Amino acid sequence: DIVGTKVNAPLSHYTDGVFMLPMDNVLATKGTGVVTSVPSDSPDDFATLRDLKKKAEFYGIQPEWVSGFEPVPVISTPAYGEMIASALCEELKINSQKDRDQLAAAKDIAYKEGFYNGIMSVGEFQGQTVQEAKPRVHEQLLASGDGFAYAEPEGLVMSRSGDACVVALCDQWYFDYGEASWKALAEECLAAMDTYSEDTRHQFELTLDWLKQRACARTYGLGSKVPWDSNYLIESLSDSTIYMSYYTVAHLLHRSLDGSVTGPLGIMPADMDDAAWDYVLLGKELLAGHAKVQELDVLRRSYLYWYPVDIRSSGRDLIQNHLTFSIYNHTAMFPKSEWPRSVRVNGHLMLNGEKMSKSTGNTLSLRESCDRYGADATRLTLADSGDGIEDANFEEVMANAAVLNLYTLMEWITEAQKALQQLEISPEQAVKVGDIALRPTSSPLTTVDKIFNAEMDALTIASGADYKKTMYRDALKNGLYEFIKSREWYVNVTVDTGMHPELLRKYITRQVIQLCPITPHWAEHIWKTVMSNPDSIMDARWPTDLPSDPDYVTIAIGDYIRKVVKSARDTEAALQRRTKKTEHSHNSNTSKTLDIFVAQEFPKWQEEVIAVLKTGYDSANKKFDKKKILAELSTSGALQNKKVMPFAQKMQQQVGQFSVKALHRAVEFSETSVLSDIQNYLKSTLGYTAVNVVNLASCVNLDPKQAKAAESAVPGKPSFLIYSH
């Protein structure tokens, strides 16, 4: 009935009026069902106007209703000029308003480009950005009476009764979040807080940017009454933002959940009036003659003992409301010394890689998991499921493995304790119990002992830092998996000589303490029953004999030994492939000798390339100036060596992988001494009759085969020669 009606559109270029016209994409259920057409900037409006001009009769309109009406520039954008709608319709080959998918894509581009990069081309706010002009146009329409505030759901909302919901205009109380001075305090609080991840901090910052007035009251349900308007209750997300302050005194006020059992101070609800709470939580002076002055002093001391909140742990979905409200309300009520110190946000928990759902049967309650796997295996699996803001994943396969791993570790520690107890009887004799071999207590520490000791210290330091950051998966990695891996290597290397008993004691103690926060029942059993400690492990403290920093040099020696063993095996495997396992190939019945060639200096040409790479590296941008590097190598004549360019490219890749430290290749220990110390281990683990360590700096009498093998040796990476006899 209204199609064809001539109306005045606010702020329109066509001041004599425009006609009401049909449009396929306008929803009659959205707002009034009538929208202002802006064909210069809306691809839908442009396509509709073009259709109406071409097929007026088809759409049931008079040609004069659209004749003479052309798109008028409103916004100018850098990418599409002043007619973004027509440009996008041409670019995306949109022929009519029926092309819904292309129009949706065009709308997304146009609205983002217009809002973020657009400049007003007309009107009172010409020359201003769209972001600046939009709220001013809004205010202008309200002030002139050409517009009024209107609200409705973003999408269809259905009630439980099956009815479509609408927005009702009701009285409402708001928190004025976003008010400049209050927002500044909230931002200051967030800046000082530990959020444990940059993703979490970024989400809070985004929320502080957009959060404005927030409705905070309702007329029914649970909640505290609005102090100045008893007709309303404060809704739950707004009412529960400082409740943790109540925890500091709750145990003194009542001993039952419903408050029916009075606490030890004998304080009744009527005693806790506004003045009492202002004193306890805010430190305001009490009025003279208050009946519970001494008791309130106790509450005040308890509050100050516990507050502020050291860590607030919650779900990531509450960043956009409850957690940000909590920051705002703490800054409004409490001094800076009592603002929250940290917030730890987690994702949801998946089960076996899928969302938990009753409808699909993919559910596991905490009680079911404890009944099935035990409390400690459940806790270990939860710790291993993830710590970040993303969803964690509880894997039942992992829970099953946790049961076995904890049992296996307990059995190993039990056997190790038996060996230690036997050694106490005869401390100067070697002991072997099952797979546990120990040498006398007075034996000096070897290179391998020192490596194991340094690795234990480094992993304990790392797991302690992980616990402080509440990164439990990392704590588990360093405090259990890597810890066991280091121990297994140590046991393997000392299989012939035996472990040092003091290091074994240290390992067991550290292992149990590091696991205690995650598996307390297992740890308590090991601590008291297996290790025979008189006190509970809950009274034990984190190791205090840790160095201030890990011994990186000794740890590097351990890495070096592992790499030497792997490289020797790779060299033998390559040799066997080349000989195709002929009768001359190495086999288990052949005596084999391994020569290890240790270089003290890098080849001169490599040092020259490294020097050029260092001068061509931009530390600010963390990039190489490849043109400069190529020019210098060419000028120096280095490119005549065919090995130069592959080496230069390899070193640049390593810098990208490991930082510029890859260019500093000095070895901080004596390779010859280290390899000499572990010759027996190398013979046994690699299966050689003899292992010879050849220092190329002092050895000149090499036969041709040795000289050829020694060519590839560089500091930190020895070369090998394997031969049979």
C-alpha cells in the first residue's frame, strides 16, 4: 500500500522527496520494514535501483518513480573512490539483486572499507572520517527530531513458549562503563595485571575499547536489590564482580552455607550494616558506639591479610562481561594496592577431540573419570590437556597411559630406593638391584654425572617457572617427561660404571616434589611409604639448592654427546647403504674401529663467509641484506669456491631458525676431553672394538682415508671414519 508514496528522506540530496520502492532484500520484520536507499555505497541498493530502472513494469512501479534519481557521492574511499557500490558490482559481476552471494561479499567489503577508510564527501561533516562523522550524524538526527532511538534483537530470539521476542521499552539502570576517567583506571589496572598470555590481554583490551553503558538491573530472579530502587535486582554478571572480597571474612561470619550457623565472632546479619562493611572492606572510620568494634577489627585484619586477589581464574567467554566488569568495579571501590593482580583465562574442555555433548553421549563427569582412572591420573591428564585460551582436550587414551606411567615410575623409584638402602650398608661397594646399578658413594663426579646434575637443575628451574605461570602442561613436560628422559639417558650411559648414589637420591626427591602439585596422592605415597620420610610431602618445600641460572655449558656438553652418538650411527648406516650389505659390510661378527676427528678451527673460507654474513645482517629488522652479501663475496673472490653459496644459504636459514646466535659458533668446552671421558660408553653403545679420538690440531700423521674423513670436521661437529679388521 505504501509503494509509490512520496516521502522526505532526512539529509537526502533530493530535497523534493523520493518514492517508496520495493526491494527483495528488505525484511518486513526488521524495524519498520523501510530503509533509506544509498546506492552510492550499498551494493544491494545499487543493484535494486538498476533493476527497477530496467524492469519497472516487472516490479509493478511507475517509471517516473525512479527516473532522474541517480546515485549521489556520500563517502570517498582510497580503494574504490566515491562510488564503491557500482565499482564492486562491476568487479564481482553482480547483475541483479538476485545475486545474493556476491551481494553479501560486496556488502562486507563496502561496509568495512567505508567505515575504516572512508571520508565524508558531502554535508556538514564533509572531510571527516566516517568513524568520526557517524556518531555526530546520529546526534544530529536525534536533535532535529528526524530520528529516535530504537532497539531490537540482532537476530530472531524465541522464548521457551515458542514465541518470537521483541524489545520492550522499560526503565533500566546502567553502569556507565567506558566513561573516560573510569576507563583510564580500568586500563591502568589491566596494564599492571598478569594475564599469563598475550591473547588474553588482547581480548581484554578489545573489550575495554568497545564496552560502554551496560544494563545491570531486572525485576525478578536472584540478586541483590538496587540500593536506591528496591523495585529492581542487580543482574548476576554485574552483581558478582567483587564477591571474592567476601571470601576473606566469610569463615568468620558463618559456618554454614545458608548462614544459619553463626561464625566464631558471634556476628549477626543485623550487625553488618553499611557502616560495618565500609569499615571492613574500605577502611572507613566507624561511627562511635558501634556494638561490634573488636569483632570488625578482626574482619578488617582478615580482609587485609587475604586481599588483593592474587589470581582470578575463569572462562574466556567471561572476558567480554563479568571479568571486565570486575576490573572496572575494583578500580571504582578499592585503592590501587587492592586491585586484582592477575587473571587466568582458559577455554572449554573437549573430550577425545570433540565437544562434550549429552545428545551424542560424548561426556565424562569428574566423578566418572576418578572412578575410572583415579584422581591423580585424571589430574595429570587435565594438566596435559592444555593451558592456553584455546579449548583444552581431555584424551582418555592419555588417561589410560597416565595410570601405567605413574605405576611404572613408582616401581622404578621403589627399586632405586632398595638399591640406595643396600648401599647404605656398604657405602664403598658397588651395588646392583634389578636394573639399578650404583657405584660407591665416595666416587668422584664424572662428566656424565655433571651433565645429568645440570640437566636436573635446569628442568627443575623451568618447571618451577611453569608452575608460577600456571602453565601446567609445560610444568608436566619439564618436570616429568623431560626429567624421565634425562634420567633414562643417564642410566644408559652409566650402565657399565653405575650411577652416582647422591644424584639418584636427588633425582627421586626432585621428581616426587615436581609431580606433587599435579599428582598429590601418588607423591604422598612415594614420599612416605617408599622413601620413608616421617612428614607429609605437603610440608616439603621446592628445592632450595638450585643455582641462580642453569649450567648451559655442561648442558651443551650433554647435547654434544647425544649428537655425536647419533652422527656416528648415521655415518655407519650411510656406509652400509653404500656397500649394499655385501660380505665386506660391517656385521655383528666383525671387529670395528671408530676414529673421531675433532677440529679446533673452522675452515678459513667458512670464517670469511661468517664475517660477511655478520656485516650484512640487519639486527633491527632481523633480515640479511642479500645484495650486499653477494657483492662482498663476489668482490673477495670467495664465490670461486663452490661450497661458499650453499654454506651461506644454510647459515642464513639457521639464523632464521635459531636467531643470530647461529653465527657465533665457538665451542665453550674441550671436545677432545669430553670424548675421551666417554670412550668406554661410545664403544659399548655403538658396538665398536675401539674408539679413537683424534685431535686434528696436534695430529699430522694421517693416512689418506683418515685425511679424507677429517676434511668435514668442524668445531662442535666431528667427523668419523669406520673400518673393520
